[in-house]
Amino acid sequence: MDRSNINPDEIKEITIKLWRYCEQNDFAGYDPYDALNSRLLKIIPGANNRFFRLALTQFLKRLPINLRPLLLIPKTQNPKALAILLKALIKLSWAKIVDCPETINYLIERIGQLKSEGVPYFCWGYSFPWQTRTLLVPAGSPNLVCTVFVADALLDAYEATKNKLCLEMAVSAGAYIFNELYWSEGDQAGFSYPQPGLRFHIYNADLLAAALLSRLSQTTGDNNYRYPALKVARYAAKHQNEDGSWFYGETPGSRWIDNFHTGYNLLALRDISKYAETEEFIPTIIKGLKYYKSNFFHPDGAPKYYHNKPYPIDTHCVAQSIITLETLNDLDKTNHELAVSALTWAIKNMWHKKGYFYYQVHRLYKNRISYMRWSQAWMLLAMANIFKYQHQSNY
């Protein structure tokens, strides 16, 4: 395969095409996990069985043929997708790639409208119900990770537009996370995920929430969040593996290592360092970045999903790889070159001429389904990070 990097003009052209694709679809789309949105479940015998729901979700997620129209699964606007797109558009506007203040305002408005109902805070959940091993989580039910990404995007929007509503929603989300989800026992501290009341560690969820609270503390001048955020971060940093990796979580069933959750950990620690004004996590980040670059990329720059498996190659992992590398470029000046190689590989192998990125590449086939949250929103943000780096360095 030709490994030469695609030139900046072609990246810009593809970025604009992807942006138009998202806009033309009103930022709505299918999701790998939206099987339980099927209207047919109301009439299918046995659909209330949790094993059936788990099986259907995994079947559609893995199937390379999109049966969702036949199953009457609608395209939806997902709050997390809208938040990622909002972050991307703010960066692309700053880099003068697009000029869309009306769309930025529209995304802010829609995010506010899609808040979880029946909760005295601004918080958000996914646009589909999802089945855990034991619980059925309703569509729109507050979700820690979804709320963190939305609130962080609103803080970006507040800094860019000075829209006070963005800050108010983000502050309310922080109150929800701290008041309803934070827990502490001895030297342990974390955030309940995926449901309130649970007390086991999912490291990326803990760190993402700690990063948001650190940012809110600096933005508002309220230091009440600073110590809890640092306590959570210290526990997660202490449980980094000796080689620089993290398991997804602490329970026996969550001891895997993957690309994008590792990226979340590294960037969350970086944000905590920035907003809590501490350098104590820098050695942890450097160690983790070294592991990340050594274990999650093929020689041609294609990002791997897992550290020990060559396939699948997944658009979410491609996007998070680019975002992680560009954000941490000051710690390793070779990051940008690898990020561009990852994007080049994705454009050559996962880009559809209709203006979107495929979901996954496997050893023997490609899954060409378009997913708005999982693929398109994240890839637009990834390319926005490429342009931000180029703009800053006059590349």
C-alpha cells in the first residue's frame, strides 16, 4: 500500500465533505448499539428477555449489512454526537476551515433540549435503550460518560461564544456528577458508572469525570471539586500497569486493554494536570503515551483496537488516536507525523465517496455502515485537531 501522506488540501476537502454529510443528515444517524430502538420489539415474542436484547444488540453491531431500516430503527440525534460535533465545529471555525455560527448555536440549543427528563440537573443519556448484563437502561437515562462529553463541549462553546447558558448547563452537569455519582472510601474515590450507586472502578469514566470537575473548578473559581477530582485521578494513576497500560476496569470481567479508552485516560490526566495546575501526573502520561504508540499502531500507521490483536481497525480508534497524538504532541514531536499517517490510512481505506467513513475494517471484509456518533462525529473532531495543530505550527 502507498504509505505517503495525503496533502493538507485533500484533508481539507474531505473535512468539508464530512461536515456537509453530517449537516445534510441533520446530525442524526444510526449507532452500533441502537438495536433496541426497533419498533418491531413491541410485537416480537420474547423481546422482553434480556438475553434476547443482548443478542440482538451484538448481532446488529457485528453485522456488516445494515438491517436497521428493515427493523424500523430510526436515525436519531444523540447528545454525545452533537457534543463531539460542537467541539469539532468550534475548532474548525477557529482554524478558518468552516464558518457556521448559526449551526454552533443550533447544536447548543438541541443539546439543551435533549437533556434527561425528570432529573433536577442538566445531564444526558444516549438516544437508545441499552441492555447491561443485569439492567435495561432506558433511552435518555443520565449517563456519566455522555454527560461529561456534553458538558465539556458546552465549556468549549462558552469560551468561544460567551453564551452564559452553556456555562449554566455545564455547571449543572458538574453538580449532578459530584452530588449523585461521586463516592469515596478510604484511599479510594471514583464515580458510579454505568448506573448510580455502583462502586467499582472504570478508569476512563473516573478520569473523564475528574477532568471535567477540574475544568469547572478553574472556570468558575469554585475549589470544592478540586480535591475530589485529584483523589480520583491519583487512584486511577496508581493503577496504571507497569508497562504503561490500563485495564478498562478493576473487575475480573473488565481486564482488557483497548485504544480509545487508553486515549481517554491520557487526555483526561492531561486536562487534570492543566486545570488543577499540577505536574504530578506528567510521568504517568509520558509512560502511557510510550505504551500507546508502541502497541496500538501498525507499521503503516493504521490504529489497532486492542493492544494484542491486529483487527478490527475501527473509525473511533482512528479518530481517538489522532486526537490523542495531536493533543500530546508537545511531549513527543513525532506524534503529528503518526497522526497524519493514521488519517491517511483511514482516508485510503475507510472513506466513502458519498462523504462518510466506514465503521470497521476486518481482515477479510469491511463494515461499510455509517454511524453518526461512533464514526462521523469523532472523525470530524479528529480532523479538526489536525488543522488546529497545523494552524498553530504554520504547517
